[in-house]
Amino acid sequence: MKLNRFFLTVVSAGLIGGMLASCAESFLDEELTTSYSTDRFKTQDGLDELVTGAYQKLKFKFNYVWAIDCYNMGVDEFSDANNTFPSWNGYTSDLNSEEGDANQPVWDNFYGLIEPANIIITNMPKYYDQSSSDYNTRLGEGYFLRAFGYFELVKQFGGVPIKLTPSTTVETYFTRNSEEECYAQIISDLETAYDLLPETPAQTGRITKWAAAHFLAKAHLFRASELYSSWNSAYVSDDLDAVIKYAQEVVSAHPLCDDYVELWDYTEPNGANEKVSEVVLAAQFSNDESTWGRYGNQMHLYYPSVYQDLAGTARDISGGREFSYVSATEYTMEVFDRVNDSRFWKSFITCYGANDASGCPTWSDDDIASGLAPDGVAAGDKRFYPTMDESDLNGIGIKYIVNNPGDDRYEDANGNLADLEVLKNGKLMPTHTFVRYFKGEAQNWNTGTTKTGNYYNIYPHKRSVALSKFRDGSRIAIASQFGTRDGIIARSAEDVLMIAEAYIRKGESNYSTAIEWINKLRDRAGYAEGEDRSVNKDGGQSYKTNSYCSGKGGGYSADGAIFWATNTYYESNNMEGQETTASTKSAMHLNGVDDVYNSETDKIIYEKLGCSTNAEKMMCFLLDERTRELCGEQLRWEDLARTKTLEARWNAFNDAKTQYNSTFDPNKHYYRPIPQSFLDGITNSSGAALSTEEKEAMQNPGY
């Protein structure tokens, strides 16, 4: 069973000023059958219910705009899209202590997880039958959840107040603990959870020993990273050993999927795709409306490129509702070997089907007379048309061509990017076509005012090669924001990369071992012998099993759907007529350190970032590999912050600096501001409200 149905209202004293610890809101979002006082948590049944209810907080990172603002904006992989967020993407002055869309909810939610965890840890030994087979598991879950909450907070805010006992009255006096103290507590709690939790969950979605091991490896890696270099030197050596120990255990317990696409091949809620071995921990969502609460999984909203305003392609369930908050940067296009690395084509959308026959554009008399129309078409013929036959390429309404500079096939037909008329080899394209590089355009990181192609040039960036990992065709209506897919919190591929990074950090004599681990992912990433490289699979396809998608107006047109099961692999790579099913695994395999230092894919990034030493190149390659494997999975901001590469990579690859004339301040922007409501609500040791000077002392520098 999935842990997404609760029935308890928590009535608990909490922390004021943004540290409200009551779980009432989360539990009230679910089916309410009864209410209890906190005395309920002095019973075994009540503690079981409290643990189950606390799992709701694991959904937070997938619920709303904070999921994209805090974790994947203002980085190298993505910039603004059709909806712009200057504060989070551009580090403008609006990112401040009064920002309430994301900053405050992160603070509130994770302190709202810590309070029930404290109750669980305190009450279990007193009120739970210690001979019960569930005792260790429930207590271990409490320790894990408390560690998880503090880890999320310290990664965003730095040192935060540590509170380890439940509140029985309103408390107003708090001081900030140091980062060092926070990490010590996080690691201690995770070690306890690791010892208590079972290897196999009793129910789908419950936390296991291996989830604790994953986050132990991660906490040790974070503590060993550059962000904490002013105080972490005594820990680094042992931390790196711990990363290797715990992450290796996770990889053994959760083997990698054989094919990368298995992670994203979502065909129905609660299906086989959500039970693959690689997933260590996932937030549990489903198509059961009674479990959705206020938000559901909304990650499907943030990455899509806008398509509904293009003739012949109306918004439908399979294509997604395009809130379009972020668009992939030139770095993200450049960092992949798009000929040999299947992960690019299994992570991004390049073809969209037509689904609105009445709106499909037609060839005109002028097109025919000019000789620009393709051979064999007549005036009035549709340029493309809806079809349920995904082998009929005339059913494609939109194409993204991810080509390289030097490709002379594509030209802007008339110098007006807005009309989307593109020539290929002198002929008008039948589809709405978006091209990365037109004829004669040199390599460009597209961060300035002059950009390439016709999707980089349209600002805001409503057109982009959109990430497909969160696409969800199982929603109940075209406009529904409630996604049904589980949210992956941890998967063992990240453990592989953490092991590799630990060996890189151990020094040059360990680089070959790091490469052995990286190859576990790169070997998988290569195309298998016999594999069709033109196939697209993503969660949009789940519309085919969705009962709400039946007939025109029921979520998609009876004649076609926006989801399309092919990509532009061959056309983008200028390999049309060279179709092949040969393996590319040997091309992806690293044969030694020289393959890293001389990587054709990464060398241009080394040069852009000024990486000259072997150590700099190895860490740059590792961060690039994290993009190739984990792109968009809510990890990037924290990874670049902990390695203190955020400033350099944002300046090099994100166009927000140009768009907003803004500056990344390394003395400020590696941390988020402490919410003003917290500072205004607490008191000093004398019980008085904090003075301006006291608030400034508790706030992060620069805010």
C-alpha cells in the first residue's frame, strides 16, 4: 500500500514566527475522520499514525513553486522560461528575507517535519511496546525524518536553530546553531536511523536502512565540500571514507536500472515504472483524489515549453499544462554527447504531435510559386495533420532541432524570428521548427544580447528543449495541476556519483577508481545494440491508459495527441539516411584519465570555466556528469552551492545576468535569507523582541 492516506489531525503546540510545528494543515489536507489531542501520541496507535502522517512532508519538494525556485533556478542547467523569476534566477534584490513564495515555505515545512519527529523520538520509548516488531522501524523513521528536515534546512540557510524536544508551550527564544553543529546532529540522527531501520520496507514508500545510508553518504559529502572549508578540515578524510562506505551499500541494495529510460517510462499511476530497483526513496503520489491535499505533485508544470499558442497544437493532457518556469540553457545542450549518450534523448522532448485539425496551417499559393514549399504539395494542403499513427511523421506539429554550429542546413526564411518560418536545404519546413544554430552562426553560450537560432532568441524563453522527466499524462483534466507520479527523492545513480566524487577528492592516485564508478553510468547511457534511437518515451504517454482521455474535449483530440513517440535524433545530428542500431557503449566508456582531460564534450566547458589543472578538470567533469545523469532532479543549486562553483557557472551559462543586469554576490548568495517573519516573531534571552542589530546578527550576511 502507498503511504498517502491519513486520518489524523495533529493538535500540537508549536514554534512561532515561521517555526510552526503543528502538522494540522498537512493532515487536514487528507481525509479527516476524527480529531485527537496530543495525548493521542502517548499511545501506540497514535504514534503509528503520527509517523505515517509525517511522511506527508516528504511530498513538499514536489508540491509547488518552491520545488523549482529553491532547487533548480539560478543555475547553469536552466534559466527563466515563459514565466520569469528575477529574484531566484537572477539573484536580484527581490530575493530577500520577506520573499514568501518559496523561502518562507521551505523554512516552515521542514520545521513542521522536525516537531512531529521530536514527538516520535521522545514518546516511542515511553509509550510504544518495545517488544513490537514495529518498534525499531517507527523510532528509526523518527530519527530519519528529523535528520531529513535539518539537512534540507542547513543546505538552504546554513546553520539553523536546533531543537530536539517537543514543544509543550509556545516558545520564542532561539539561537542559531553553527553549520558544524547542524551536520553533527544530522549525521548522528541518520546513524541511529541506519541502525534501526529495516532493509526491506513493510509497505511501499516507507523509509529503509538504505535511505538512511544514502543520506548519510550525502551529508558526509556535503560536509566535506568547499562551502564549509573554513571549518571542515578535521572531518574531510573520514567523511570521504564514509561516503564510499554508505553509498556502496546503497548501490548493492538498489541496483541500477538496465536502461536509463526505465526511470521515466511512466505509463500509469502506481505502475511498474514506480517500482524500479534504482529508486531508494520516493514521495508517494497517486491518482486517488482523496490523497492529493492542497497541491499534489506539480513538477509537471514547471519544465514544459509553451506549445498551445502554435497553430494545430492545442493544450491537452498528454502535452501538459505549460506553466513554463525554466528553460534549458546552451550549457545543458552542449554538455551531452548527443550522438552517443542516450540520456539526452531520454530526458528531453523534441517532437510534439498535432492535435487540432482545424488549426493546422496550410501551404499557400506564394509558398508554391516561390519554390520554397516541399515538392509534391499543393496550395491548401495542410502542412501537418493530426493522426494517431505515430509512425506517420506528418503528424508532428512541432520540432526542436538540437544541432551544432557549422550546420548549414537551416536558415531563418525571412529574418523575422516571430513567424517561425524555417528553411531546410532551401525548402520551408512543414512543421513549427525551432533550431539551435542557423547557417553561419558560430558557437555561442547564448548569455548575451546576441543569441543563436530561433528558440534562444525568443524572450521570454517560451520555446525550449523541455525536460520530460516529470511529464504526466494521467491527470484528470487538461487544466489540472494535480500530478499522479511519485517524486523520486533518492536513487542509487546519485550514490554512484557520490562515490566517484569522493575518490576524486581523495587525490590523483584515486582518479582511476573514480572513473570505474562513473563508467557504471556511462556504460548504461550508451545505446544498446539493436536499440532504436528515434524513440521517445516519457510520462505524457500515460494518457493512453487514462480514462479521462476519451474523445475530443476529454483531454486530447480523438484525432491526435501532443505526446509523440519519436524524437529528432537523426535530424538534429545530421544523420538522416544513416540510421543505425549499433551500440554506442564503447564510445561512452572512459578508458582512463586522458579521456576525461581530453573529452571533446567537456573541453569547451573546461575552457569556458578556466579549468587548467587535472583536479579542476576532474571535478568539472564530475559536475558535468551529474547534469548528464541527474538534470532537473532538484539537486543542482545545492550541488553548485556546496562546491562553490555556483558563481562561475551562473556567470558562464545563465543569461539572467544580461536579462536583469544583476550580479551574483559570493558573500551573500550561497545561502538563502532567514525569513523575516521568524526574526520578527522571536525574542532574546530577556523575552524582548529582537532589536534591529540582533536581527542582523541572526540573519545571513547581505540580507
